Amino acid sequence: MERNDISVGLDIGTTKIVAMIGRKNEYDKIELLGTGKAKSLGVHRGVVNNITQTIQSIQQAVDEAIAVSGVQISDAIVGIAGQHIRSLQHSDYITRPNSQEVIDESDLEKLESQVHKLVMLPGEEIIHVLPQEFKVDGQAEIKEPIGMYGGRLEANFHVVVGQVSSIRNIGRCIKSAGLSLAGITLEPLASADAVLSQEEKEAGVALIDIGGGTTDLAIFKDGIIRHTAVIPFGGNVITEDIKEGCSIIEKQAELLKTKFGSAWPGENKENEIVSIPGLRGRDPKEITLKNLSKIIHARVVEIIEQTFIEIRNYGHEEPKKKLIAGIVLTGGGAQLNHIKQLVEYITGMDTRIGYPNEHLAGDSEEGISSPMYATAVGLLIKGLRDKKKLKDKHTTVESEDVVEEELVNEEEEVIKIEKKSLFERWSDKFREFLDNAE
């Protein structure tokens, strides 16, 4: 098994930590070799607040994934979220020394590294610099400038910023768990890779990832990321409300939410009751499902309304910025009964639940295609994509060396070919085609 072809995605969430080991199969789908899951201790609202407990949880998830796959791993690509994340728009440009040469990858890298030098607020660090649209010598709305001629290269960037201390703490936990950091990516971007289609990104779509501690938002339009936001509450707040409202312990509240919970109170009748065992010999508690769904409904409405404010801030109501594909819900919170209908009712936008099974090989475990694993699958996709890019780069460099050698040996022939006009070359090819045709 080639080590280079294997990647690891590590989703450090508020309720669970998931480690996923996988590789691409011959059909370009992800073959999961091993998955490990551990209860997340030491993470609050996407931010590490207890290093020791987080390290133990990471180690538990990673060890389980290694045991299942039988593959030793050295690095992982990690997701980052949390209330400290913010995003901003920024424009920048470079002046190229020679406008007679075509724009290549190095020019884009130079422009991106320039944005990385932006001065942030104290204690903040740039996580992502995502180019949106380019301008070459004043010509606007260029999506791919590579191969074009031009002296001035400009771009609009979506810049994602986070707290240095939070990023360092995650790095420290990974290192202490015996892994190196292959890369860090914003969790809603990873989830988007797992559940959104290119058509949806082109048409305009809002991805809402309802996790345990945070609700992440990523908005795409014309195939480009336009807006990201992290709302500092998620499914755990719903559990907390049930716990307080029904005077029960957290474990029972979580079970009630997942088994009997609904985001739509009209669904349950008054006489539908669930009985919960009392603590240490106390009488059991009887809770009506109508009351339960009222508690859930109130909090879900708050989460959706907060997210919808962000969607409106992006400018969804402007005709040019309209999100035609509507909303895609994912994350553990998307499994709540009737949440799709409630989101459609509040926002007036088409909504669907996003499952990450599209990218997975057919023989994958059924549980893994649940929305709660969207981020982990997305991180794995990103890790495999990065490794492929690196591999392609090496291959290109090697083939360039070979080509250079051949060019030196066949210099005269190349000069002859160059002297032929484009039309002559096309005519030759066409003649050759006719000669070979039966």
C-alpha cells in the first residue's frame, strides 16, 4: 500500500472527535480504510479549553482508526471552527516585471503571499486566502488568469481570520497526540467539499453545518466562496434547554432529543408521553412530546434566524447575489426531525439535507454517510487533493527535465516545426487522419 496515496482527516468537534483514514480507488471515489470516533472532552464551542483531555480524545479516535485500517499514520489535515473565526474581503495586485510572459502559478502564489502579509488585529492570524475574481490589466471578471498575458494582476480575496492562540492550541494537541499537521482548513469549507455539487456552487447556495458547539455557514455563488461565518451555538444548546426545561440529566436530554425530538411542535399530540427513569429509585418523570418539541423549536428558530441574518448580510436579496440552489443543511443537527421544513418556513428558501455519501465508495459503512460525518469526509477529500497536487507537481518537474533533454537533442527538428504555420500543421494532421481512415 503506497503511503503517499493515503490521507487522514481529523474533525475536532465539540461533541465528538473523528479520525478518518482513506484513499482514492480506481473510480476516483474515496475508499475508507478506517474510522475512529471518540467523545470530545476539552473542546467548548469549537475552541480547545482543556489541552490534556483533548489530546486523550484525539489519541483515542486516531488509535481506533489505525486499529481498523492496519495503516500507520504520521500526519492529518485538521478542521478549525469556533466563535473566534471571522472573514473579510480584500483586494490586492502585483505588477509583473515582464508582461510579454504568460501569467503562471508563481504569479498567483506571489499575489496570495502578499495578502498573507496583511496586518491583522493583535492576536489574530490568517487561516485562508481564497481568490474570488481576477483582473488582468483592468479586464475584470476573470476566473482563471493562468496562461494570459498582462502586466498588472489584481484579485479580490475572501480572507478567513482566527485567533493565534486557538490555532496554536490545536497544533499542540495534534503534536502531543503523535501526529504532524498536514494542513488546517475551515470546517464549513471542508463540509462544502463533502456535500455540495459544483452546480449548486455555481447557482448560489448556503451551506449550514449545525454542529454540537457551533453552527457554521459557507455561501457560494458562481462557483466561488463568497461569505463564511461561525455562529457560536449549535446542538448542545438545544440539549441544555431540554435538560433545564424538563429537569433531567444531560445524558437523558440528549437521548430525548435524538430519539423523540422534533423541530415542529404541531407534529405531536398532547397525549404523546415519554417516561424517563428517576435517579436512584426516584419516581419516573413523564414528559409530553409536545412540550419537548416546543423547547427544541424555540432554540432551532433562534439558530436559523441568526444564520439567516448572515445570509442577508451577504446580500441574498439582491438579484445578482440570489442563492438559486437555496440551503443545504448538514452536521449532526441536520438529523433533527422536520428541521428541513422549519428552515424552509423561516427563510422561504429551498432546502435539502446534505449527505457526504456521493464521494464515498459503494461499500462504505452506512453510518459514515450520515450528515454528522460531513466535515470529516470533507477534510479527507482536501487531504487527498493536496497530496495529488504535490504528486502532480513532482511529476511535472521530472517530465520538464526529460523534455528539456529531448529539446536539446532535437533542436533542429523543433526549429523546422516552428517554421511551419499553424494552418500547415493542422492540414498535416487532417491529411494523416484521412490516410488512416478506412
